[in-house]
Amino acid sequence: MQPSTLAKRGWLLLLAITAVVYFYGLGRAPLLGADEPRYAQVAREMFERGDAVTPTLGGHTWFEKPALVYWAAIVSFKLFGVSEWTARLGVASAGWLTVFLVGWIAKRVEEKEGAESAGWLQLAAGASAATSAGLIVFSRGVNFDVFVTMTVACALAFFFASELEPNGRRKQLLLAGFYAGMGASLLAKGLIGVVLPSGVVLVYYLLRRHWPEAWKSVFWGFLITLGVAALWYAPVIARHGWIFVEEFFVKHHFARYLSNKYHHPQPFWFYLAIVPALMLPWSAFLAVGVAHARRWDWRGSGADEEDALGKLRFFALAWLLFPLLFFSASGSKLPGYILPALPGAALLAGERLAAFLRGEGNARALRATGALMVVLAVAGAFYELKVAELPRASIALVAAPAVVAGAYVLLFAARRRVRSVLVVVGVSFLTTMLIVCCALERVAARESVRDLLRAADARGYGASPVLNLHTVERTAQFYAAGRLIYDEERGEPWKFEGAGEVYEVARQRGGTLLVIVPGEYAWQLRDFRPLEVEVIGENGTVVLMAARVR
């Protein structure tokens, strides 16, 4: 079989396997962290009200994020019912589409390059994106970062395709897709949806030292962007006016970017460490791709006749650099913010990986990849043995394939290039499946009250009000929806500060309360004589108790 045929079939197989891995076991773990249960609950409340305009949480308006993620979850809820996996289905689909878009960009380059590429670029870039730790992890939880990564990738894919398109009419249609993608990005995560693709395009032209012809499309293009974004922004502003503008734009855009108001401070170099971590196991190829830039034809970078691969290199570098600089300057930093840079990083790493598969260069980067796999697998196994959250058999099952694969790559990277790369890709997918199957649910149980509330329901407390004592357990906002006690003035779950306050609520409401309390404070309720207390269970972090007036 010709290498090009093998690579093309490999691309289709990669898309199929990526779908299986990304969608497998989406409902095994409960909704986790502070954000995932809140976003899922906002979507559920919009779904139950039949309202696609106003996001609410606990019945209070929630203007932190735009509507696209909620709409995806609402469609999923309508088709398959409300559950963890349906809440995550839209995000997993966005992750898969991001892989497809990375491969589509590479395919456009290969069509221009001809037989020389032999199909390896599409396969290598797609595999780099599909098996990157960042895209795999974030595609398995309800979040806005994967959606904006997908919509920005969509916009930039259309833009880059227009750069390669000689036909004037098709070029205009592709530019229309670029502006529509930016409109979708506005729906995915707000103003950043315009800032990122516009900034990447600007840096791309600066790197090439080439004045763009595309500037002529700005006027009519931004009308398309505004038209797409108006699907939600127009009705929500019409309904809520300045309240929405202040909350959404002032507080959650400008204040979040310019200050540490939301308590996510990190040093300026934070994302220089995060990007390689998100690109695992291909971090070494990303480093080689960036280092290889010194060999590019910088003097001829502005020539109109420049080859497609040369344009891709500058474009991928711009796609990495602009988000990196933009988010590094922010006063608030979280790992997920930089995720929209990942497709650019995957294209840079994939270009070097494709060259390696064609027989160019030495095997040092792939050997480094193998070594990373062994080190990370062994370190992860030792960590889990230390914290003793998983059975030893599960730890060994998860870690062993990566250790064996890493050792194989270290031994045979130079002699068996294609097979060694396939081993890395296959084991990356396999390890993900094993973690989901053997470890995720048990580890995640400490971070959610889902199972505790289910145990309470089984004891007949399914209608009892739920309150937080000395904590705010965010997962209760989904799993105790309609029963969780809120501070009506702030629109936040009420954080009670003593057993006496719990007693007053129990006395006023009558019946039984369910109280979520950190384990170190559980004694306060047990020792408070005016309350009769029953321990429902604990998850290693919090205890759930049933409390009633004696």
C-alpha cells in the first residue's frame, strides 16, 4: 500500500477512534468542580423553562457566560434526557470537531503541495490534536473553553483556506465562513471570540511582512459576525438591558482580564508551562516545531507565491503566539483559557511529526516522547499508591501500557518510525479509556455529593431541603437543584456558619434538613443537643447529615 493511501485511511480511522474515545463513558463520573455542575444546571433550568435567552442558576439570572454551550446541552437534554453524559455531549462533540478542523487545514495544504506530503501532514496534525492531554481532558467536562477552541478553529480554518484559494469567488465565500466563525465564537465565550482570531490573523501577516488583501472584507464581514452573534445578544440585551451589559461585559470581561477580582493569579510565564503540559505526549515535537522556525524562509515570507507549507508554518506559529501573549498579560489565569492556542500548537507539532514520518530528521523528539510516557506513567502510579485512592491492580492496569509503549519507542523510534508513532497514538487513546473505566469514577467521588444525595434519597429524604455548613459545595447546585437553600439577595448558595443557624432553619421550616459539612466540622452538628442528627455518608471531603429538631 502506498504511504499516501495508508495515511488517508489512517485519517478516517483516527476520526472514528477519536469519536469512540471522546464519547466513551461521559456519564461515568459525576459533574465535578465549581463550574461544571453550575453550567449544567443553568442549561437544565433554561431547558425546563423553555427559555433559550436568559441563563439562570437557582432561579437567579446568570450572565457570566454566553449561550452556545447551554444551547448544545439543551438540545442534548431534549433528545436524550437530563444526565451527566447528555450535559457533556455537546462539549465532546466540539472537541471532536476541533480535531477534524485541524486535519482539514492540513489537508488543504497537502492539496497544494501535491504528492510530496503523501498524506502524512493531515494524519500527524490530527493525531497531535486528538491525543493531546488538553483536548482529551477538557472535552470530557462541561466548559466553554473547548467550544471557543472549536469556533475559533472553525473561523481560522476558513481564513487560512481563503489564503490558499486562487479563485476569487470561493475566496470570498471562505472569508464569509471566517466571519461567521467569529460570530459563533462570540456566542461561545464572548468578546474573546473576536479578539483571538483577529489577533492571530494580524500576527500572521506581521510575521509574513505582507499587507493583506482580506482587509477589504472587514466591513461586510463584521456584519456577518454581528448577524450571527445577534441570535442571542439581541434578545438578551432587549430583555435585560444595562443589567446584562454590566454583568456580562464589565464584570466578566474587562474586570476578569484586567484584575485578579476572581482570584486566579499566576505569574506571567504561567502559560509557557501550561501549553507543553496540554500538548502531552507531543510536547517534544512542539518544541522542535518552534525551534525549527529559525530555518524558515523569513526573508521571503511575504511573497505571494510562497508555498502552502510555508504559509501554514507562519499561521500555526501566529496561532500559538497571540493567545500565549494575550492571556499571559491577563490578571486572571486558568489552564483552560489557553486551550484555543492548542490547534496552532498541534499544527506546529504535526508538521514536524509528518516530516519525521516521511523519513526526515533524527528520532530524538520521538525518543523524548517515549521517555515522557514512561516517567509520567511511573510518577502517576507512585502518586496513586501514596494517596491510596485506587486498588493496586487498577493502578497497574492504567500505568502498564504507557510504560511498555514508552520503552518500545525508546528502543525502536529510529528503525520503526511509523509503528512507533502509532504506538504513541494508540496508547494515548487506550490510557484514556482505562482511566475512564478503572479510575475516574472512584477518584471523582471525592469531589461530588452525587452519591451522598442518592443515598439520602434512598432513605426517604428526596424532598428535604439541602444547605451548606462551613462550605459551599457547588456540585449540589445540580444534584440538589430545587432543594438547595440560596441567599436570595446574592443569588448564591447560602453558607451557614454554625449549628445554631442550622437549628433556626430546621425550626422555621419543620421536617428534616440535609446538611453538607466538611468532615472536620461534622462534630458541631453531632454535639449540638437541640438537633437530632443522622449521618447519611461521607466522600472523604464532606459529610452529609440529616438534621431535625428534637
